[in-house]
Amino acid sequence: MASIHLDSIPLKDRQRIRRQLSEFAQRLKVAREASGLTQEALAEIVDTTPGYIRRVENGHDTPSLLMFLRIAGVLKLKVSLKS
């Protein structure tokens, strides 16, 4: 699976992307907690590990589009694409 290397992106864009990923991570954790799911329960439902969910929530990992959509579906999050 290909990953994005932020070092190849201009600095101002890297800062914006890091900020957005941090906001995403915080929102994910809030949504998971509001749904009453533990990291372990969410991981089992979306077929991953609790460690992976923890890394995503802490901003240390970024989910693939497929994993993002799985998580959003379980947590009943509205997904929209903005340009």
C-alpha cells in the first residue's frame, strides 16, 4: 500500500495537513467515546488491532480510505469531500 511522505510536500501544505490530521484524530476519539465503544471494540468491528486505533487517535498513523470509511460507518459519521 502506498503512503504519502510529507517531506515531499511544501512546508505550508505539510503544516496544514498535520493540523487537519490532528483534528481528525481528536474527532475520531470523541466520536468513538460518544458511541460508547472502546478502542478494542471498534478495532474488532472494523477488523484491525486496538493498537492501530490508538495510533490513529493519537495522530501517529493515518487510516487508508477504506479503513476511514469503515470507521466512519461504524461511528455513523457524515463523510464529505471538500476542495
